[in-house]
Amino acid sequence: MVIAGARTVPVVLRSRAAVSGTGTVDPATARPEGTMPLRGPLVDRYGRVHTDLRISITDRCNFRCTYCMPEEGLPFKARAEILTFEEIARVAGVARTLGVTSVRLTGGEPLIRRSVVDLVARIAAIGFEDVALTTNGTGLDRLARPLAAAGLRRVNISCDSLRADRFAAIRRRGRLATVLAGMAAAEDAGLVPLKVNVVLIAGVNDDEICDFAAFARDTGRIVRFIEYMPLDADHAWSRSQVVPAHEVLQRINARWPLVAVDEVPSGDPAPAERYRFADGRGEIGVVASVTRPFCGTCNRLRLTADGAIRNCLFSDEETDVRSLLRGGADDAEIALALRRCVWGKLPGHGINDPGFLQPARSMSMIGG
Ligand code: SAM
Ligand code: SF4
């Protein structure tokens, strides 16, 4: 454990709203329904330009994390319902022509899909600025090098506890040691800086906040504390289980002073608010989807493993591109479907609205 040093550096914690004027967009700024542009970038009615595509490549997983999947009984899609590599690459290619610059592969657990390295090579060949992947880390010891060679740039590894027994209780499968070995393998393969996703749940693992901060300081890995979202298959989420990002920052800052990392001048739409340790040893981030929504700068759209385009994690509407792909649609029709989906995006995810309803799909079926 790292011992706190002298706290002489001023604390510059901040609210996201203060930094980039985000939160949710003002509904009054919506452009009229019939004015969707047919050229230029993928834009919604509030002017948000979409440049980031999350592709879920499987709804299956070798883990059963409590906050995501049930222990058993979640029905998986039949193989025929899942997009082929050709279909995924086709949608990605169309998205590229519409100005999408970054792709992240996810799931389910993306590394359990057979020949995932070939898919990464296909996606990388399209010419995105960034190709990344989110994984639970199992399999990386074997796959990190081939993935990097195929064109993967970065990897986020989920790890919610640094205690083996607790890790097992939260994730219900897999071993902490394997995931830590996967992190080392990813670094050896040059997939750096490595990001470590930690979903915090009050009373479960929030006593490890400072342990994870020490881990970030000791390893150079960027630990991102993620607020628990109402996307668990068990529908057990409750607001009282959310550990607010400001609490996370306060606790860490009290021990190791933090300084906000300035976002890029154009307004970095990345959801994580970034902080570096004032003494220069490492960085952490918080993803405050519940308490400080970043819908105002959201630039993401999602492709589910079974071929639905979603404009928000929480949307209850989606666009079926699989039927288009399999029905002989040309690229222009697919592009139009993507445009329409983005155009229909709501100003905010609505988690904090009184009438909020959890979407039908849970996280592993959408792709986080
Ligand atoms: N299986 C991979 C993994 O676990 O990293 C990729 C898919 S997983 C759905 C993507 C991310 O979503 C992970 O970092 C996971 O911890 C996070 N996640 C899953 N359910 C969540 C929830 N209810 N609230 C917040 N984050 C969640
Ligand atoms: Fe699987 Fe990732 Fe969901 Fe855990 S969070 S059950 S590893 S998809």
C-alpha cells in the first residue's frame, strides 16, 4: 500500500457539468423531425455527432457477474441469429463512411468468440483511428499478442475486487489470478495504457476504493470506477447500491490528492472523468452514468450481437439491421438505417426520471 505524501497540491475536483456543459441536452434545442441530414456525419436532433461504435460480438459469457447476468437461465441467441464476421464488418464499414472513427468490441465476453483475432484484423483493415476491446481478461494470456498484431490498439479489463474470494463472489466464475495475468499479458503485447474497469456496489466492494487507487499508483494502470447501472439481468439494482463518483473522488483525494485532467479543447466525449494523482504517480477515472450523466456529449451507437443498432444503453427502441443485411439491402440503405437510429436518440438516458423503466435487454445482451 502506498503511504500518503504531503498534501500541498490544491485539489481541483470538478463536476462534469462545470467542465463541458454536459449532463443531458436541452430538449428545446431539438431540430424538427423531418430535417435529418442525408450527408455528413452521423448527427442526432440535438447536434451530437456520433463517432464511436460499440460492437457486441457475442451475448455469451464465461462469467456470471452479479451486476450483469443471472447465475443461470439467461437465454442466449441461437447461432443463426448472431451476426457473422462479414456482417459485422459490413456494418462497421458503412459506419466508417459516416464518420465513425473508433470501434470497441465487447459482449458478453468478446474473447470467447471463436476466431476473434480474425474479426479484429477485419475491423482494423477498415481504417478506424482506434480499435479497442473490453474483456473480463480470461484468455488474454493467449490472445493479447495475436490481437495486438491484428490491429487492436487498447484493451479495458474488468476487475471488481483485488481479493480473490470477493472476486469469486462478485463474478461467480474465473479467478483473480488469471485476470491479473491477463493484464500483464496485455501490457507485454503493447496494449497500453491498460484500463481497469471496476463496477462499485455499495456494501460489496466500495471498501476497496483506496486499494484500487493504490493499484493504479503502483502499476500505472488506469483504474476507472464505474457507477452501478440499472442494467442487471436480475433487476436487483437499487439506487442505494450506487456509489456516487463524488464519494469515490473524495475518498481517494483525502489520501492522495487528485488533479482533474483537462479534456481535449473540443470537449472530449469520453464518459470517464479523468484525474491524475497530484504527485505524478498514475491516473484514475470515474464513470458517473447515474449521478453525473454525460448524455450531453454522448457520441456512441451500439451494434448488438444479434444485429440491432441502439442509440443508447437505455433505449427501449432499436433498429434491426440484420434483416437489412440478410435481405439484400445495399450500403446506402444500411447507412440510412444508422442515420435514422441516431436521429431518433433521446436527449438523455432518463435513469433519474420518475418513470424510468429498465430496458428489456440487460448489459450482456447489449454490449457495455
Ligand atoms: N465481458 C466483458 C467485461 O466484463 O469486461 C465485456 C462486456 S461487459 C458487459 C462491459 C462492461 O460493463 C464491464 O466493464 C462490466 O463491468 C460493465 N457492466 C456490466 N454490468 C454493469 C452494470 N449493471 N452497471 C455498470 N457496469 C456494468
Ligand atoms: Fe460477462 Fe462481462 Fe457481464 Fe461479467 S460483466 S457477466 S464478464 S459480460
